[in-house]
Amino acid sequence: MKNKEKRIETAMIHNHEKPEKYDGSLTTPIFQTSTFSFSSAAEGERRFAGEEEGYIYTRLGNPTVRTLEDRIATLEGGERGLAFASGMAAVSAVLIALTKAGDHVLCSNGLYGCTYGLLQMFEEKYAITHDFSYMETEEDVRAKITPDTRCIFIETPINPTMKIINLAMVARVAKEHGIPVVVDNTFCTPYLQRPLDLGCDIVLHSATKYIGGHGDVIAGLVVGKKAFMDDLAMSQQKDIGGVLSPFDAWLLLRGLKTLHVRMDRHSINAHDLAKRLDNHAKVKQVYYPGMEGNEPYNIVQKQMKTGGGVLAFEIEGGKKEAQQFMDRLKLIQIAVSLGDAETLIQHPATMTHAVVPEEKRQEMGISDTLIRLSAGLESVEDLWEDLEQALKEV
């Protein structure tokens, strides 16, 4: 069976390489080395000149890391993948590669707090401006594109409001202007959503989340066309140096093997909790892309396999009541990551998005009563009992 014929569940598990390459080892070995020796000075010269393939130094490439990069490229349907030391290292590398002083970035109306902070720094230090758009229609997108727009940066679902962007529609408009579309696919992973198949150009992940899946690694991944990725590897990745360690790459390879099973369970639990919260008297609003009746549900059906494992909701009251509710939880952990086996909950206005000015937070839909929940792999009945008892006390 050729690799391209494998279903995604199989491609997550099986290597590009044969076990006999590593003395029969079924699991990819960890090449925990900083450098690689050459058989001769001439070989070293050829490798540095790019005349011969082979490893030189782990910042420039490593067999364990390369296996991960090849795997994520296959899963996303891209030509090449690159691994970085964190999700923000991946975001930074892509935005630095696509922009220069005086350029403009168009963003979805809602971004992870650190991505927002990075764009603010770009504007203050390099006059790289940015605007936000709801991107609900083609006209919304066209209205914010300027002659200096160099990329469109999208989160979908948007963190933490769970709003959905129609990727095919945005990609269609972007192509009219020759502008690349970058998608942060962290919340979905390639198992639930493949932005490149929808016409987008670059996809990235905080692999810390679902791809790792166990809360024990920090990493980022980027996938795109070979020409762009080759340039990214030889400039931002090599010269800035935010590379992934071989051991962390091995942890992600391990995580990928169970990603499809975990994502199915995360999604089932999130959907169940969203429906129950939606019927609770003390919950004002639930935001979950997989719920029928939500406005973007038709888009979700077209571009996502399920609604995913994250939901957000607002409770009655204010910030005080939201924090009291969280403090009364006994099983669910207060933590700002997502995609772990454990169910995690956080308060975006004072945690992940605290760097965003209040006025802008409100515009993004991040109120003081908005709570984000990453559904874990536990029994949904135990999770509901915990949420219910905490809501009862508010």
C-alpha cells in the first residue's frame, strides 16, 4: 500500500520509514545528538554546499524530528512540514517570513492572546500593521485588504469564542489578490479539519495541545508548499533557532498514534457537555461549533469532521461569579492549556487573553463571564456532576 492511499487514521500510526532501517525498531529511535560526524572533510563540504543530502547539526535537521515533520505534512496534505520549539515559535516564524517593515496583516476577529501580543510588537517595532475582520462574507474580507496586506491569519474555531470562519470563502478572496492564507489549526488538528484542502496556503499548530495530547511537551508545527517551507527552514528556523528537540519530536510521534481515537472522545464529551450546559438555568450562552442551531453549523458540516473538544460558555453574573464557579470545581482542573487527557477550564479575560485591551476583548466577544472548557477523556457523567455541583453554588 502506497502512503498516499492510507486513510488518515492509518497514516497517523505508520512511519514513512521501514523498521529495517533502524535494525528492526518498530518505534522511531530518538537521535539525541547535537551534531553528526562526516566520513571525510569533502563530505562535510558537500553537505554544507547543499550538494549532498545528509545531517549536519540538529538545529538544521535531525532524523527523529524529520520523521515528525514528514508525518504532519502527510496528515495535513502539504508538501513539507517543519517542527518548532513551541506554537508561538511557529507563529512567529511564519509571520516574520511573510512580512517586512510597513506591511499589513489581516486577522480573524479573535486570536490567541500571545499572537495578539506578537502583532502588537510588530506594529510598535517594525510598523507592520494589522486589522481584524469578522470574515462572515467576501465583502468583509475585501473591505479590510490593503495594498500592503501580505497575509491573512485565521483561527477557526477562534480561541476562545469558538466562532467559525469559512476557510474556502476566505481562500477564494485571498487568491484574487495573491495573498497567502495562514490557518492556526490547533483546535481541530488534521483529523477534524484540513485547511490546505480548502484552498489555504499554510497551516500551523501548537502541537503542545491535541497532537501531544498528554500535557508533557511544548511544540509547534507548520505545513505548506515546499518552496515556502524550504525558505522558512533556511531562514527563520535555522537562523532564529526555535527548533524542536529530538525527544520532544518523539513524544509527538507517540501522541499522533492515538490522535484520532482521542479526538473522537474529546468531541463526544464536549458535545454532550455543551448540550447539558445549554439547558442549565445559570448558563446564559453556550458556544460550541458542533451544536445544531448555531449559526455557522452549515459551515462546520462542510469543513470539520466534528465540533471538536473545546467549548465556551457564559454564566449569569459577572467576573466574581465566574471565578467562584471555577473555584468550586473538584475534578476539572483550572489550567490554560487544552487537548490533555484531563478536562481543563480557564477564564480567558484574566488568563489567556489578559494582554488584549478590555475594549478589544469585548469586541472579540470575550466577556468577564466567558469560560473556556477543554473536554478531556474522563467519563462525561463525572464531568457533568462536577460542573452541576459548582453551578449550583454560584
